[in-house]
Amino acid sequence: MADTFIAELCDRIRAAGAKRAPLRVRAGGTKDFYGGPLSGEALDVSRYSGIVAYEPKELVLTVKAGTPLAEVERVLDGERQMLAFEPPRFGAASTIGGTIAAGFSGPRRPFAGSARDFVLGARIVNGKGEDLSFGGRVIKNVAGYDVSRLMAGALGTLGVMTEISFKVLPRPSMETTLSFQMDEAAATKQVNAWAGQPLPLSATAWLAGRLLVRLSGAPSAVSAARAKLGGDEASDLPGFWDALRDHRVEFFNNPRPLWRLCVPQTSAPIPTEHPQLVEWGGGQRWVAGPIDAAAIRKAAQDAGGHVTLFRNGDKSVGVFHPLQPALMKIHRRLKDAFDPHGILNPGRMYDFHGEG
Amino acid sequence: MQTSPASEALARLRRVQPPLAIIADEEGLRPFETDAYIVHRETPMLVAVPETEDQARAVVQVCRELGVPIVSRGAGTGISGGAIPRHDGVLLVLTKMRRVLEVDPLARTATVEPGVRNLYVSECAEPHGLFYAPDPSSQSICSIGGNVAENAGGVHCLKYGLTTHNLLAVRAIDADGDVLEIGSQALDAPGFDLLALITGSEGNLGVITQVVVRLVPLPERIETMLAAYPTVRQAAEAVGEIIGAGIVPAGLEMMDRVVIDACERSMDMDFPKDAGALLLAEVDGGAEEALDAMERVRAILERCGASEVRVASDAVERAKLWKSRKGAFAALAQILPDYYTIDGSIPRRCLPEVLDHVFALAKEYGLTVGNVFHAGDGNIHPCIFYDANKPGDLERSEEMGARILERCIEVGGTITGEHGVGIEKLRQMCVQFRAPEIAAFHDVKHAFDPTDILNPGKAVPTLKRCAEWGGMHVHGELPHPEIPRF
């Protein structure tokens, strides 16, 4: 069954390559909003779904890429474990493959690691229709280049993931959220100072003068940290972190262009005329509203970061931050090697052969 | 007029401004003929020792124009032969690029040149209550550039990750002589994750000239326990129970009977006489958190049949418990002067089975093997002892090592958890990967190094070599008969 699906996938991609016919890799379709314009014939991989192997005592999970994220989380939850990068679920149909292809991580990211950090291995079909496996199902592995982590965030432009192995982590037994009144600059400084101490921080968010800090861990750790940090318990915000993670909080509930600023965590505030929601200890800042793409990109770049037009807006200004020529050269060569006919999700990330 | 590549390269490198340290005389070259994989040696054509990125870049440009291979090297502590030079190539030694450019305590980052020693980064971070987590056993001498090139691990990976999890950015010179700024000071960077590729690339994708590492808080409290078990199997079960209980210890190290005996002889550790395995468990974090975790781990260790559990009450006792682990290699070296360390990584549940296989092989080959390993993450380090003065002993130990690695692959593991492929495990790469996967690795290399001048012949075997060795693993029918296998 597995082999049939993958063999057919290889055939399909080879045939498309022969005709230079673009393919749009697709599963749940919940992230169609993300990246450059969609083009090509839909290549549905959602059918390839299910848990391949799960060893809770090894902290290792292998799943087929079309598995719904909700199912992955349900299975892990049954063993009191989790995907520690806390990926957003932009709809019930979200799949694990789409999540990794987009490289999305949620509120826990600065404290636990990113989506790619937890990838241990990947089986892919490249643009030549070859079924390839990289990495593995073990925690430590340095055999060969780390192609499986390369797939995270590559938006399916280098290959179609079919199976992915992850390191998973125990779910913390206790969580609590503290609330503080602070301006953005003070909040950024404070959370970074706390992050330099052995505290069980697991998420931060700042919006409109209020800083929220989540603590997660053993009850002993959480209660000790709570006593140390002060603030008030944020009992008025049940389900806040889940809602933030899935972009269901009020801030995101509008059709305006949504910009994602990824900057060094300690960067000074980057003011715009629109409100900002600051996550990741200052490392991820959301701006909702029409702004000048070149200006915001320059501001973020000067701070050492980059900007993505995450959702909505005019994508003709470029969705992703332009790459330096030397890096674009490497990108182009990788793209040409993995997808020599340029059929996998063309235009979804960069126009590799255009102006850059 | 005909000139040799060596004299041409020497002449060109001597024109680099500001002048570059170059070693070209036989006597001076000899110390560079191997790294810590000392069973193989080769004298380099030339050694260049840049002090700046510009000088390193000039070396790359000269070599590219002349088609001369470059092998980059840091402290030379790698044990898979990744930094062994070539007789027809330049050895680029980066140990003089050793400035710590910045430690930013609030951002918890350190920006360093590649020649900075691993431990020195933590020493610089310590006044700020921070440290650099990856701690390979050579951390007092190994360099950060080499750590990135090898994706170095250590004894605290289960909780703190490998090098790849503790980097933010790398500056590297590709084979075209372009400086690549990979990653950033932010938590991610646009485009493909080239940071993942260059980490562990064994000097094949670029010459690393600067690294930004992540620093993490020093734990407030560390609790260390040492448990003795009658068998490796029981100790391995205890490891599974600890992790299954939702605890992620900072370290979980195991030692077998051979190692216990060696430690007992040289260090007088007074372990239980019947101990077949020792498990060293360390938990850390905030004071309450660590204490709480220690109580839980201790209960599990006892429940799983430990004949004795020792808990360190202070730093002195902790150091004493670690002594058996850290001094294990030295203690083992007293058995026989020469040993060969294996670096297989396996699903942890397979530990007892694979170790039984290792013992059976030791018997078959008539060689002594001691096992010290990172039990928490299934990374095994069997040490095979041999006598280099005994003809054939080294070859037999290498053959036995190869068979251990092949067993690791069979149980779903990998041939190297943290030491790298280098030249040592090229042959097993042909067993672990199929031809199109090996070809994809070459594609990755050629994106950074189209003409194969950066550490050629290391880390990834050519398909031709795999075919010659006859080790190419074929799962069922060959999916792509058009790929040349020779």
C-alpha cells in the first residue's frame, strides 16, 4: 500500500517532469494563503496518512506526511507527549507534511526549538521522481548532509515529503500564565533577562501594553518560578495560547495584510502605524495593516532580521525577504539539482531564475 | 616554463596581502599529517594558516583557480579522519582565527571565530550565568569551527541538543570564493535552511569563518546519580522508564562490565562486585525542579532493580561520579595501548540486542571491547582494543567495527551519531544509503562546490567507490537503473 502510493507518486512526478508540467503539492489546503501565488496541477498527497511508528520511550515518532496534525497530536497526547515546536493549526485539515513544508513553529519555539529542530528524518520524492530517505529514526545522526532538515520550510519546492520522523517531548504536567503591565521595550528586555535564567518559560506574548508569560513544567518548577517572577495570574484568558498559536486571537481577525517580522529577540521596537503583537521573547513580531514593503524590510534587515508578507495583501511586492546574491546562487543550484524541470511548486517560494 | 602545482600554489599564496603564514617544509608539514584518526596519515602539499577571513578567502580563490583541493582543519580532534590532508592539496588551518567577537548576555549569543575552543565559549559566558551546551569529550581543545563541521554532540544532547540545535548563524566561504551569510541573529532566516546543511558537512560545503552560537542558562542545581545494575538489559530498561515517565535528563550515560573493571583497577571506585552495567543519570534546572526530578529518577532507578544508587550531594561528589565516565577511555587504554571507537546510533530499545552482538563479535575476533555510551539517545561507543604492533590486529578491529555499524543499520540506526563519516566510514555510507541518495548528497555538495575542491573524497563516497566495494545496498529492484553504478 505504502509502496503503491509512493511508486505512483514517483511516476506522476516523472511524467510531469517529462512534460515540464508544474505541480502544486497539496494536502489539507489550509496554507494556500502562504507563499507566492499557486500554480500548476494539484498533486494531492493527503491520502498518504497514518502513524508509521511511535515509540514513546524513545521519544521518536514517524508519520506519513498526509496525516492530519490533529491526529498526530491526539496520538501523542495519549502518551502525554507533544510536538514541542507547537505548530499552528490553520484548520482541521492541516497535515503534518504541510506544517513541516511551511516550517511553522508556534509559541514554544524560542524555548523548545523550531519545527526543523525536531525533524530527525524524511522520506521524499524529488523532482526527478526518485524516492529518497534521509536522516533516520534516531536522536543523533550525522551520516550524510542534513537533507531532511533542509525540507523544513522549503515549501515543497525541493521534493514532496512522504514520511517524516520527529523527536517528540513529554508534555509538561503543569502550565500557568502570568500577566504584567509593561511597554514593548521594557517587556522585550524583561523576557530576555528571564530567558537567561533557569526558569521554565515556554511562551511570551506582548500586545497593547500587556505582557503574558507562560510557564510550563513540573509543578515544583512552575510554582517556584511563579513566586520569583511576580505578576498576576492571567485567569481572564482561558485558551489564550492555543488561540494565539492558531491565529484565532482578535489581533489576527481581519483581512488586512499580515506581516511577520523575524528579528533578533532583543531588537528595539520597530514602530509602524499599526498595532503589533510580539511573540518569541521579541523574536517574532506581527504587524497587521498596509505598510511600505521596502521600508519595513529595510528596518527589519537593519536590525538583523527579515520580513515575510504572511497573509493577505499585495504579493507582487514579494512574499519572502530577498536573498543576497551569493545565497540565491546556492538556492538556485539546489533547486536545479532536486527539481531539474522546475515542476515542484514553482513560484511558491522564490523565482529562482528571475531577478531574485 | 613548467611549474609544479605545489610551487605555483606556494608562489601565489606568498603574494597574499597581508602576508599569510605558510608552511611548506617537510619538517613543518609533518605534525599536520593526521587528525585524531591516527591510523591514517598523509603529508599535505602546503599548510596555510590565515588569521582573517580575507586571507582565508584568498586561499580559496587561489586554490579554485589552480584546481587544488582544500582541506579545512581546526584543532584536529576529529576521530573519523575528516581533516586528514591530501598530498596534492592545501591544508587550511583555522586555529589562528580565534577571536571571541562578542558575547551578548541579554540576547544569549556568542559570536566567535572558528578557531575558538568549545570550552572557552562557555568560560566567556559563565560570568553571565550562561553556557554553550554541546560538550564533546574533547571540549577543552576542540574548536567551534570543527564542531559545526561535524555537528558535534556530547553527553548532554538528550536535553540540550546537538550543535545544529545551538547555532544561529555561520559565515562560510564557498568554493567560488563567495562569503555566505547563513542563518542570522534572528530565530530563522529566509529561504532554504542552509544552516542545517552546512552543520555536519565535514568541510565539504564551505570554509567556516565565523559562528554565532546560542547560549543557555546555567542550571541552578544539578543532581547526579550513579546506579549499578546486574545487566546492561536492566540498565537499558531503567533508561526507558525514566524517559517514559516524562523526565528528560540532562545526561544518561552507561558503562559495561569491561569498563567497570578497568575503572575499578585504575580509579578504585568501589562499585558493587556484581555490577554488569553502570548508569549515570543527571538532571538539572531550577533548584526545586532538579531536586524533584532527582527524587523521581532515583525511585525509578531503584524500582528497576539497581543493586545500588549513589547520589552526589555536592560538586565534589558529582565530579567523583562522573570520573568513571570521563576517565573511562583512559582506564580502558591501560588494557591495550590502541583502541578504535565506534559511533553507531540505534533506537534505544535495541541496545541490549546490539550489545549482545558486539560481545559475540568480540569473541569471534578475539578482541577486547568496552562499551561506554550515551544511553539516553542510543548513541553507542564500543571501544575495540588492539595492539598496533601486532600484524593484522588493526585490520581485524576495523573489520569488526564495520560489522558493528552494519548491525546498527539493520536495526534502523545509523553509522555515525556524532563523530562524522570522514574517511573512516565511507564504506558504510554505501550500506546505509542507496545510489540515488548518495547522488543527492553530491548534488548538495556541488551547489556549494561545483568543482569538488573542498575536502574532496570525504564524508560522501563516490558511486564508483560504492560499486567497487560491492557494498551498495539495494532494496528490492533498483528504482533507477539509469544511474551509473559501474
